[in-house]
Amino acid sequence: MELTSLRAFLLTLPGATEDTPFGPEILVYRIASKMFALVDWQAAPLTINLKCEPDLALLLREIHPEVTPGWHMNKQHWNTVTLSDTLACDLWQGWVHHSYERVVAGLPRAKRPQAPTL
């Protein structure tokens, strides 16, 4: 996984922003000021912290060796995913969407991103 591809994917989510409040080594992705992903861009391979429903977080850790308790995060609600070449893109992308959707669901309706109108 290349950083440019990962950043581009994360920023396609409606209302997603990127900043570095913890220093330049961690990229933080937010929706309405709430974090949904943190990327250690200096790790090789890249790692990403994602919010997760607690029971699912435990299950993913049991099934996938690339998934561990969230580094420097609440271990009940966050996983760290190592984006190794063996991890299928559709898996980690689905986990990113899950994290994003969990954060959006916790936002007041007025702060939730609006679907584009056609």
C-alpha cells in the first residue's frame, strides 16, 4: 500500500479532512472534527487505526493477524491494521467505511455530511 493511494481513498469520504495534531508522523482523518482514522505514514508497511464496534474488533483480531488492539487508543473501540501486501484491499477499505460510518452515526444530524444531490 502506498501512502498517496491511502490518502486519496480516505479523502474521498464525504466531509473527510486530514490534519496532524499529534505531530507530522501521524496523519489524522476526521469527519466534523471527530477522528475516524489515524495513519502512521512512516511505518513499513503502513498502519492505520480505525474505530470499530467492540465485538467486531475482537473478532477481527482473532481472524486477521494484521489487526491488533488500537495503538495509543481505547482498545475496546479501536484497532490498528497493518496494511501488508497479504491483506486484501476490499477488507481494509470496508473497515475504513465501518469506522467512518460509526463516527458519522454519533454526530448530530446537522453535522452529518449530506449525500450529493443529482
